[in-house]
Amino acid sequence: MSEQHDHTDQHDHDHGTHRHPPAQPDDTSPPGHYEVMIMAMRDLLIEQGILTADQIRRGLETLDSWQPSRGAEIVVRAWTDPAFKQRLLADGNEAVADFGIDTGGAKLTVLENTATLQNVVVCTLCSCYPRAVLGLPPDWYRSKNYRARVVKEPRKVLSEFGTELPDDMVVRVHDSLADLRYLVIPRRPAGTEHWSKDELAAIVTRDCMVGVANPRADLKPT
Amino acid sequence: MTQAFEPGEAVRVAGINPPGHRRTPFYIRGKQGVIERFCGEFANPEELGYGFDGLPKKRLYRVRFRQIDLWPDYDGNIADTVDVDVYEHWLSRSIPTAGIGVMRR
């Protein structure tokens, strides 16, 4: 299938002779305002010779290659190596460089859950997220529902995720708005003392590192 | 005027609503919190958002707010908090007042 064919197949709108892959391949509805803005920006960057289509594609490919498993690997090391955990808490950027992760201009700030403290991360203004260690944020993280409510009724929101917190546990919500990005080190569950690193990493899921869920020993992969 | 705040110091967020690209959410404007830590200096996003260089850099702090000071009807643990990244030019020293929910508007 040629690019031209692909293009006409996917779009019933007309915006000149520009060709580009669709933002959402299965969505045949007319593009919204921001989608049109993205297409225009992309076309301009290419026209002006600032970026090539291949550079943009590779950038997206790199972004998509970042998975929450990177964060899980970091958490497991923190669970099993107290010196590393101290470094991670003191300077996230420096510590994750051990894993070849470049956090860019953002300052990675690591938060540790304890028996009496649950940390939860949100960005109420947009969707700031520690992409370098967790990849792209899930849809719920970007939803207005989560962003508006978790700073106001965090216990209720967590209970909707199936995470019930005792009344005497403190909930600390972190609104990530500026140049910091937050990663939660969840509590290591009891009964995991003899697990391998791979087994541990399997229960450190994305949502645990955002703070809306907690790792469970009964979810050990079989 | 520049100010440098120390961790533990009580601060108040400016209760203003200027137009434009602002990174200080409405729910903390006019509210009192406590400096949790100094985060470093960063280019000012309120300028970067319009294509300027964001210089001089602005000091950034994490400010801890008690839920009960933000939402008067909050019914969770009294020690529950929200930590928010706030640039120094939004903050002023605040004389702490005893009691719960003293900073309600």
C-alpha cells in the first residue's frame, strides 16, 4: 500500500497536499483543533528543514520503547541494595544513570512509601510524568477526573482503584507541575524475602510506581 | 525582590489570578503551606511558554499543604497533605497561626 493510498484512506478532511501518517490510525472522524495543530507543526518542522520525517518517527519509536519495566528494575534494586536506595532518594538523576537512563532536564524526585505513608503522584495542570522511567502515562493519569479529584479526595480515588488505605496511614499527594518528576518506591510486601529479582520486578507495576496501587505477594507470576 | 526560604518555613501563595501561562494551580492560591525543600533554579516556565528564554532562572520549592487547609470539608487523616512545586515569585513569608484551617478564604 502506497503512502498516498494510506493517506486518502484514513482522512476525509482536506488540508491541502500535505501527507502524513494519521495520529490515530483507526479514527476516521475529522481531526480536532489540537490534532490539526500537531499536523501543522509537524509539517512546518519538516518544511523548514528543522526535523525530518524519519527523525520524528524515531523520536516516537524511542518514546514508545520506554516501558514501566525500567522503573520496576530501579525499584527492585532499591529494595535489595540499601546504599543504592539512599543514592536514589538523594539524587534520582544521578542514581538512575546507573541504568543508562537520561532524565533530560527534569529532576527525578523519588518518594518512599512506608508503613505509615502512601505517596501518590498527579499533575493537575497537564500530564507531567516520569517518562524516562515509566514510559508514556496511562489514559487515566491524563483524565480530568483523576487530576481534579486525587488532590481533593485521594482516599476515595484510591479506593476506586481497589486500594483501601487504613485511616491512620498518611496520604501525601504530589502535584507535579514544574521541573520535577516523581517516582514512588512502593513498600516491599512481606513474604517476598527469597524472591528473585525478576519475580520482584513482576509485582512492581506501573500503577504502584505512581502510588495508586501497592505490590502484592499474592500476585507473583506462576 | 528576592527571597530565599528555608525548609519548615511557613509561606503563603499569592492570591492573585493573573492572565497567561501560569504553573501555580488555583487550589493553592492564597493558601498557606510549609517549605518542604528547595529544588534548585529553573528557567521560568511563565516566560518559556511564550518563546522567551525564561531568564533569569527562578528558585523552585516544594511546598507542603495540609488537605484541611485546602479543602475545609476534607474528611481524611488530619496529617494528609498535598506537596506542590511552586516558584519563589509566587511565595511570601507567612506568620503561622495556630489551629486547623486557619487559612480558609
